[in-house]
Amino acid sequence: MNQKFIKVSVFFMLTGVLSFAQEKDSLQIHELNEVVVSDTKFEQSKEKSGKIIDVITAEDLKAKQGQNLSSILSQVAGIEINGNQSANSKNQGVYIRGGRNRQVAIYIDGVPVVDASGINLEYDLRLIPVEQIEKIEVLKGSSSVLYGTGAATGVINITLKNSVEKNISGNAYWNVGTQNDSEKKDIDLNSFSQGFSVNGKIKKFSYLTSLNSTETKGFSEAEGEDYEEDMFSRINVLQKLGFQWNDKLSFNLFGNYDAIRNTFDNSYSGPLTSSDDLNNKSFSEQFRLGLQSIYKYKNGEFNLNLNGGTIEREVFLTNTWAGGIDNYNYSSRNANLDVVNKYNISKDFYVVTGLQVQYFDMEQIDAYTDLNNEMAKFNIFDPYATLIYNSKNGFNVNIGGRLNNHSDYGSHFVYNVNPSYNFKNIPLKVLVSYSTAYITPSLYQLFGPYGNEELKPEENATAEFGFEASLLNKKIILNAVGFYRQEQNKVDFFTDTTTWMSYYDNFDNEINAKGIETNITLDITEKIISKANYTFTQVEEQFSRYIPKHKVNVNLQYNASDRFNVSLDYQYLSERNDAYFDSFTFTTENVELDSCSIFNANLNYQLIKSRLSVFTSITNIFNEYFQETIGYNARGRNYKLGLNLTF
């Protein structure tokens, strides 16, 4: 079986090379006037946006088949996702512009997603399969005016696939691969993903049903000899139903179920201890339901998003002190209503007004805690407004404000000012912005075992200046943004060394971060496109854990025809800081993780045009050893082979 897998992979690579040399179809040129929605919540040309918005298209996702969502996002300038190269069972941290998970808002189809039972109001990206995604927009900077709590360093705006125009259409895929660290070089098949979707439109009705599953094992999450293999499995079910009442009014219902089951290891506590654990495991499941409605009228558009969700988590941890296994149960509920209206005052001037209402509660039940949702709950009531002016002479401005009203700590105002200018005689846009944001303390931080109901919201302010230029008839597109961010009232965990009482509290000192993000796209020929980005991030040292100061991503894509393409990726991360608690010395030890360079390759070929395609990928081609987190394994060289059927 192993030899067959290698031979099949080599066959398709050779097939690709031959096609590469023979096919002569033209490539669709990248256009700067791509439509984006993230900085206004309504469609507008990317040229008129006062932000540099990173867009991951369906074509980009296709060229990176076999990679998970976190690995793909980690190739965007300004983003580092710690754990994306580790075992799937490893928890992940999202770091944008030197911030943490709680400072990043994640939206799916215009709906915020969050686990209200977590220590921070954050979301587990491992719940989302790439195969359900149509497009991703990444908006960086303080964005609470439009997106509320958590949008302090960025917004990841994910659009799932929708129905096609035919009565019925479908897709099925299957891929297998290896799951090795750098020490393991077997060709055992330990990674399996499969799924299908059926969708279409029948008169005024549309539908989409999707089922996806993933199972992996192969190496231990923790690094060590003869450690057990940790496993990860995920299942996703998505259902969408739409009704187009007329040209002006439409309704969309959605429901989805996501579940993760995995085993994991203990935290690293020094070279003299073992992190391997045979009992640690967790199970998490999410249910989401929602209604979305769009009404278009003469001078504008009115959107309504109403949704709710639950997340249940069960965690088993070995208790070395008691010699048993502790069972932790968490559950949370969240509800969101967001009504937003766009009114065109004139052809060049429009106003976006909205009202967002959110509710969160949680429960935690274990041997040490009995926290119910009557105790741990809060709600948020936020009106907001944004004015957008796009003049004919190239001047654009986006000004907005939001009044956050929180049931626990009162009111808080945030705002943004974002002018930009498109020069008419030269293909250049310059932009500047100043924006503020807030982060709601989590239910756990307010009401949990170490809770503090006197916590204040965290505050962020970001100033940025940048430009975007297109040269040689848009064959070269270059942009760069420099930013400076200030963070106040950071919520952190403290222990009083006199009383040995532990609790959450606001950090008194101001935290600063600064950096530069650059992107360049080169249409080298009609068939060859190169994309590269460089990120420089500098955070105060005590808060720089896992964040590389320098990061480079390079992608080279050859589209030999509409049936075959090759994609090569390179990623460089400079040294990163990390720390661990040494269980022998009872001290926190600071360490520096080495820099690393990772090369990946992906080949896609259509065996039957527009019907049956095959891909093969190799990740970490040179099998470089590195660590994303001290004491944990990262993936070595791995192979994947997949089939995709469209009908």
C-alpha cells in the first residue's frame, strides 16, 4: 500500500509536468477592483476602501488543497497562528499585529462566532473545514465600530459556499495522507478527509447541504521518545435554505453542527519530566442556527442577522496529586441580533447605521466548581454608525462610532477615522487611519473560580499609514502599511504572593506594539503569478511570546492551463520567545525558539475538465525540525493525495 501511494503521487506529478510544458491557455489577470465587504459591511470596490484588506479567494484555496484553515491564514501578512504546524490535537492561538486570540473577531457569513465558556471570548478555528469555505477577508486594525467586542487587532471574515444557479449540483472529495513529525519518515496513511455537498436553485428556492469529516493520528503532540500517538477527529454538517421573495427581498436560513474529539498531552514542565499522558482527552460540539434577510430599496439596503448558538465541551485531565482523572464540563450559549442599514444620500455619499444586541451565558461543572448560567451571564447593546464618502476626484473617507452598553460595566465609546486618496494621474492610493476598540472581559474572567466582577474592558487604539500601487498595467501590485498600537487595561492572571490568592485583574501599564506589513503581487507572465509578503512586528518583550519579529511568505503559482496548476510556498519565521514552568525548580524559564524555513508544494490537475480533479501536495519538503511551542512536536515532511468530483 505504501509503495502504491508513492507511485500514484509520482505519476500525477509527472502528468502535471507534461501538461505544464504542453498547455498554452491564458491566465485570468488579477484585478485591483475586486469587491470587498469587510470595512463597510456592504460591497464596494477594493480601490475605494481605505484599508488594505487581504482576500483569500476560492482560487487561492484550491491552490492550497490539503492545508487546514489555520495554515492558510498563517500565510497572510500580519498573522501568526501558533499551533498550525503542530499535531491537530494542539490548541491554537491567533496573533494579529502582536495581539492575542481575544483581540481577533471571527465572523462566518456576517455572524460572529465565539465560545463564551472559554477563558477568553475566542473561537476554535479547528471547528471549520476549509472545504466549506468560498472566500476569506482579513481586515487588520482596531475595528470595533462595525464588529464590536474583540475586533481590536483584526477581523477574520469567512464566507461559506452558497448555492449555484442550476437545479442541482454537487461535489464530493476524498483525500489521504501521512501525519509525521520530523523524526518519523513513514508513508503510513494517518490522515483522512472526506465529504460531499449538494446544492442548487429551484425557482425562488435555494438549498445547500454539506457533510465533512476529518480523522488524523500519527505522532504525539508532546515531544519525546515512545510517546503515544494523539488523535483528532472532526465532523461538520451545514444546511442552508434560501428564498428569493422578489428582486428586493430575500431570506436565508442556516444551521450547522460541528464536533471535535481529540487526545492531547500535558504542558511542558522541563526536560526532566514527561509530558505524555494517556488519559487527557476532550470533546467539543457546536450548534448554530440563524436567519439572514436582505431588503433592497431605491436608496439603499437593509440587512438583518439573527442567530444563536451553543457549545458544549467536556475535558478529562489526569490529576497527578490525587492519582485519578478529573472531569470538567463547560457549556455556553450566545445570541446575536445585528440590524444594519445602508442609505445612499447621493451617488458618492452613504451612511451605514446599525444596532447589535448580544447575549452570553455559561456553565462550568466539575469537582471544584459549580457555576451556572444564572450567575454567569451578560448582554451587550450597541448602536453604531459609519459615514462613507467616495468622491470623483479620488478622495475617500470612512468615519464612524459605536456606543457599547454592557450590562456589567456600563458604557464605552469607540470610533474610527479613515481617509484615503486615489491619485488620478498615477496608479497610487495612500491611506491613513486612527481607530479604537474594546474587548469585553469574558464570563470566566468575571464570574469563574478566579473571577473579578470589577474588571474593566480592555481598550486598543491603532494608528496606521500605508499605500497601494499598481504598475505596468496592474502586472505589479504593491502595498505596505505601518501601524502603531496601544493597549490599555489588559486583563491578566495575578497571584498575591502574600495571601496566595489568585484572580483576574486589569494590567495597569500601557502596552505598545508597532510593525510593518508589505505585500507584492507579480504577474510575471500570463501563466505565472508570484505573491510575497513580509511582516515586521515588535511587541514589548514580556508580551511577545510566540510572535516572530520577522516573517516572510512567498507563493509562486504556475497556471499551465485551466486544467493544471502548480503552487509552491515558502515561509520563514524568525526566532520567537516562549516560556515554561519548571516543575523541579518551581520557576518560570524563558526560552527562545529557533527560526525556521518551510517549503510546500501543491499540484492540481483536472482529469475530466470541470468534473474530476486530483491534487497532490508535499509539506515541509526538506523535513526541517522546528518547534512552534516549547516541548511540542511540529509536522515534518508529509504527503497528501486527493480526488474531487463535481456533478
